[in-house]
Amino acid sequence: MESGFESLPPSHPLGDLDPVNDRARDTHDLRARVGVRALVASQIREVANAGMGDPGVLPFWFGEPDEVTPEYIRSAAVASIAAGETFYTQNLGIPELREAIAGYVTSRHCPVAAGQVAVTSSGMSALMLTLEALVDPGDRIVCVTPVWPNLTESPRILGAEVVRVGLRFGEKGWQLDLERLLGALAPGTRAVIINSPNNPTGWALERQAQEAILAQCRRHGIWIIADDVYERLYYEGGSAPSFLDLADAGDRVVSTNSFSKAWLMTGWRLGWIIAPPALMPDLGKLIEYNTSCAPAFVQRAGVVAITDGEPTVQHTLGRLRAARDFLVAQLDAINGIEVASPPGAMYAFFRVEGVEDSLDFCKRLVRDARLGLAPGSAFGPEGDGFLRWCFAASQERLAEGVRRLARYLKLL
């Protein structure tokens, strides 16, 4: 059977196409389109859309501090705009911010050069760029779950197979079955994605487990992609344990991070990647083809935040620790609720007796109790039956939310 291309002369624009490879490309494109259509829509948004804009609903569904970005950070951006910094910048970030991030990471973890830093337009962009640099269709990716759905869906966009290793909830809260994870890190695995402290559970990876994971990944040439966005929101003291503390120069370890949480900058969409030098040229190209660069005035705000912002981080940490202790105690006092105090992040991830369909329950909470929480099923099947409550809010608002939940549960 003729393909329609065999008779074309070599000089024709289509004459050098290989019909077999072209059909393979068509098949791959079709699979990619099917994969995108199969992506899971955000159940958090599904719940929030039912109540957003209604002043009578108390919203705790999104992972966002309720405080405005501090004035000194905002002023740096305003000054940059006033100075006319409205043009393109370098793909990998302005030198001042790359150097500031390198100094910050060096002071908290290990020596890092500015040449290992890529500035990105959000922490999510940092994760996606890393995956684009490392993952091919058909690759096997392991992910510790439940987790923010973007971490499991993003590899699927690229055609990867995602293997979930679920945390388990018990008397001590959420725990990792380390042996199960190590068993999943088998030869042929391309990367493991670990978000610690974890959204939604607040679980944090311990140093001993990190050492075992790093050793296993070294044995099999597996990349570690660490989502470190909550590393400063760690209530056990200092920063949460990081793979950067352990990694050697030749290790396949990438850390992604963001200004959003600890510096109260969610709307600024500014993040960064720490990666081995050999990966930086590819990251620079990918940034060019995704966002080109982060805005200069946003990066100027980032420089001020990371160099002068430790008081802001400590304020945020102290406020969230108090909010965590208050909310967990209040929830623990309600019959039928199982909750554990999370060591990190800014969420209580708790179970309500009798709730199996958390999405339906959260929709009813919005409608009948005027309370907005995130369904545990949004973070994977391991989370169904649980609810996520973002406690980055005043204790007064948290107390009112607890009252609404307690009243509603009494009616069931």
C-alpha cells in the first residue's frame, strides 16, 4: 500500500519524511492527546468553585497564607518598575537573585554555586521544567503519596508511568513504609518524586530514611526530585531534612523550591531549581521555550525577600505553629475525628468517622455548613475519607470553622 510520500522527490519539503516513523509520531501524538484528556481535574477547585465569591463561606481549601506580602518586598518590586526594569532578563535568572539563592542554600544545606541555580516562574514551573529535562515517554516515575496532584499528573503529561507509594495513617500520624519505597526504586526507574514536608499530610522525611533512599538511587542511577517548598515550615526546629545535606557533587539530586509559602509570596509566582551543573544548559533552553524568563521586578522582590526576609520566615513559622496546635487540639476534641499533629507544612489532614467519599462530603460542607475544606481524594486514593484544612489563618477564623464543622457533624 502506498503511503503517498514514496514518489515525492528529495527536494520536496516532505520528501525526507520516513513513512514508518511518521506513523509512529502520529501514534505518539495521539497517545499524548489521550493522556492529557485523561488528566485528573482538580477536586480542590471543584469544591472551591461551589463557594468562591460567597462571603458566607469560610474558605480553608487552598494552600495559601492569609497575610499580604510584607511591604519591604513589595517596595522592591515597585522600585524596580519605577526604574524601568520592564524588559526581558536572562533565562536562568538575574545574577543578583541566583547569587542570593546560592548563598541562602549554602548557609542552610551545602555549598552551592550560582551556576547551579535556575530561577523559575513559580515552584510549579520549577517542577515541570525539571521533569521536562529528565523524563521521556514510557519512563517509570515513583512518587510518595498522597500528594499535591500536580506532582503525579505532571509526569503523566510527559507520557511517564507513575508508581504510587502511599504513606500510612496510624497512631503516630502519617508514616512512610521505607522498605516498600526502597522496593519500588528498582532498576529501570527514572526518578522518584518526594515532597517533604508533605502536602497534604504534613509528614516529613527523616534523615535515616533519606540516607537509605539516596543509597538506593545511587545504586540504580535514579534521579531524586525533591519538592522542598515547605522546608522552612518545619516545627521540629530549623529546616526540614534535605537531600541537599547529603548529596555529593555527582549525585542525581534536584531540589525545587518557591518563595510562595515561607515568604508570603504566593501570587508572585517565583521559584528556583538547584541542579547538577550538567543539567543547567538544558534547563536554560527549557525556560526559554516555556516562559522565557521571570519578570525583572518580581526577581528584585525575590532578592530582598531571601536576603532580608528571615524575620518574615520566623514570623510565618511561629504563627503557623500556634495555629497548628490550636486547630489540632480543637479537632481532636470532636467525637468521630482522628487527627495527628503534623511536623511540617500548613495542613491538618484528618479523618471523619463514616466519611468515605470526601469529595461529596466537602461539597455538602460548603452547601450546608458554609465551610470550605479540601477533599482528601484530591491528593490520590490514599487520601479518600480524609479532609485537608489549611491552618494558615487567624485563630478566630479557625475557631469559627471548627464550630461550623462540629454543628454539622451533630446533624448527621
